[in-house]
Amino acid sequence: MKENTVKAFAPANISCIFKVYKHKNPRLAGSLGLGFTLSEGAVVTVKKANSTNIVFNNKKVDMPTVFDVARALTTQNILITINTKLPLGCGFGISGAAALATAYAVNKLLDLRKTKKELAIIAHTKEVKNKTGLGDVANQFFGGVIFKKKPSSNFSVIKIPLKEKTVYCRVFSPLSTKNVLNNNNLLVRVDNAAKESLGEIANELSEKNVLTLSKILSISKQFAVSSGLLKEKDVIQSIEEIEKKGGKSTMIMLGNAVVSNTPFAGATKFFLSQKGAMLL
């Protein structure tokens, strides 16, 4: 039976290390890397309407990725309402979360009967096409601490068990994913740094079969520095202050934001989550 209003949720994703995987077909492009999902994320409500509009935290907005997901599923007009406690463009993967939750909700609303994997592939493809992300959707589909040794477009991941349950984050300012992805010189440096850091992650897993949050953040910090992405003064200073007190931290990819395993000035506490996207 078709429903009048449907809600879905997709978790936020913090990307720690990423390596761009290019392909002329956005369906097959994406990234390799390491990241983890949070209990916070995006809640999307959809219902039929006279025109297709997107409302983000009570404000009408243009979100091409979300719009393209809706249009890939239907030509019917739909009101898409997105609610989240987290900011766009600051490394929490909210664009991907909104796209994935929209796909789940529209599928249910219109009784399209597509599989969750089919819906995730649509969300991933539209996000890559619009350059709002590369690998968030794959992580948000599975949920948990995710190591992608294969491109995110494969939806083949290694889930890493982690004893730690909390992280602490502070956002200083947005950082345009599109600008980074359009900077070929920077991407060469990112690629080289990612090869080294992801190799180190793989070695840790093969030798010890376990990773700690401390180790993840330490390797991710090396990546942030080597890639040339860590250059915002406030982010650098915050990381230095955390490390002076014995904590581990890194820059969130891609945002001028910090994630740490210990509390620090101006930070908000978040819970790690093993849950992927779902209908509510």
C-alpha cells in the first residue's frame, strides 16, 4: 500500500583518508579510503506535491544531488524535507546522507520496489556527478568504521570493529569538495599521500587484525599533512592543542573541521554508529 508521507534516515560520515578513483562514467567513479558513520545524520521526509522542492532545515534550497536522485526515480513532483543537526560542506557527508535517505524514502512513497543497493547506487552516482562527494554514500549504506580497498562504486567494504564509541568534533568553516576535486595538482598530492596512509592501514589490519581510534586518527593526521589539505590556521592550532594534552586528532575530509578521540575546546561529542541508512 502506498503511503502519503515517508521518512528515512542516513548517518553522517566522517572521512579520514580518501583516494580519488576517476572514471568518465560517474557510476563507476568514486574513492578508496577510510571513514566512519555517526548516530547523527539526515532525516528526510517526502510527500507528493504540486512542484518538486527541497527544504533544508526549514529553508528552501537548491541541492542538485538530491534533486537528481529524485528525478532518477520519478517524474512526479515531490516535496523533500531534510532535517539535520550538522552543517553542509564541513565533512560530515550530509549531501550524501540526504541523497541516500531521499532515495529510500521516494522508493517507499511510490512503491517502486527497488533494492537498497539499487537506491544506493543511484545516490552515489548523482553525488559523484555533482562533485559533492565520492565515497560517503557507500559508507552510509553499510554504516560503521569502513575501509574501502576497492572503489566506493563497487560497494565492497571492510567493516572494522572498534571498541571506542565516541568522537569529538569542531567545525570552523566549510570547504568546497568541488573545488578540491577540480584541482588536479592538489589531487596528485592527495593520491600519493593516500597510497601511503591506506597502505599503513592495510598493514595494521594484516598484522594485528585490529585498529584503534587512536591509530586511525594518527595515520589520518599524516595523510592530512602529506596531502596538503591541512592548511587552515584554526584547524592546525586546534590539532596541536589536542596533541599537547595527549589526544589524537585530524582534519575532517573535506571540511575545515577537527575530529578527536578526546574532548577539546569548542567540540561537540558524537557517538559512532554501526547502522546504515534506513526507513523510519
